[in-house]
Amino acid sequence: MTEKHLSSQFDAELNRVSARVMELGGLVEAQLRTAVQALTSFSTEAVNQVVATEKRVNALEVEIDHDLSTIIARRQPTARDLRLLIAFSKATANLERMGDEAHKMARMVQSIIDSGTALRALPFGDLRVAAEMASELLRKTLDAFARLDTGAALSILKEDDRIDTEFDSFVRTLITHMMEDPRKISASLDLLFMAKAIERIGDHSKNIAEQVIYLVEGKDVRHQSVEQIVSMLQTPPRP
């Protein structure tokens, strides 16, 4: 991910923090997979695994932030090196927030388990599909970040729109269930919170993909449509 510098120590510092960001990504990816497993099997054991991983995610985020602050203070980087460190920082923040969302999903699963709500009539299948989409999107995002692949980053931005569409459709379905049977309102609200967490995971993956483009091209593409981003990438990058 990083380029060679005259200082081999600087290279080692950049490579070390890059490896730790990818380690964090792997932890969050595992946490999300376990949250999906908890949703699929309504397993308290899986819920507890998500909670345990959350503590490791939070600790690693603090360590990475410390490493980044130390590098910036010592090296005073400019140009692409500074963009790289900013990308590391923002990716770390987004990954930690994805971990928070996976934790929320697990808590909602535990709430449903504790309530003993009848589950068959609720649209869990649709929610699992969306959760698996978000998990796959995170995997692709980490791969794009590791390879600094702007083409893959653009694809991720497009796929996030699919998750948003799934979320809107799921909300309409839940509203129908609640209107038809008020006894389903409590469990339906838990599902709604889970659906929102899944949608937010997609948003955070999108944020990291935007950082890949910023790092490679030197262009801030936040708050732009995919079409606008494609147009921006057709002009020469900043030095």
C-alpha cells in the first residue's frame, strides 16, 4: 500500500500502521459475520462473541490513533504521505463505527431472544439478505483499500445504493406487519434498528471507498453522485 522513502524507518512505521488498520478491518469483518450468525440462529453464544470482539476493536482503534499521531508529530508528512495518514485515520474511525453497528445488531438479537417473541411471521429472511450484502461489501472495501483500487472503490459506491434500496423496502414491509398485528410492534422495532445498523455499515464502507479515491487521485469525492465522481476522475489529479 505504501511507497518507498529515503528513511527506511518511515517506511516501517507506515507499513506497521497499514497492517494494523487491516487487522482492525479483519476484526470488524469477523464481528459482522458473527452478528449475521446471531441473527440467523438466534444464538446467545454468537451475541457474546460480538460483544467480546467489540472490546478488541475499540482497543485497537485507540492504538492506531496513537500510532498515527506519533508519526505525524515526528515526520510532519506532506502531499501523498499526509493523504495516506488521513486515509488511515478515517478508515479506522469508519471501521470502529461498523463494529458499533454490529454490536447494536447483536444487542437487538438478544432482545428478541429474551422477549420470546414468535418469529416466523416476521421478515427475518429479508434482513439476513441485507446483512450478508453488507458483510460482502465490507470484504470488498477492505480489499479495495489494501490494493488502492479506484475501480473497485467505484463499484462499492454503486453497491451501497443497493443496500439503501433494500433498507427502504424492508421498512415498508415492517410497517405493513405492524399495522396488521400490533403485537408484532416490539419485535418489529428491534428488526428496524438492525436494518438501520446494516444500512449504516454500508454507508461506512462507502466512506472508506471514497478515501481510496482521495488517496490515489487526490480528489475529495464526498457528497457526490457516482456519475459526478466518474466525471471528476476524468480530469488530471492534484499533485
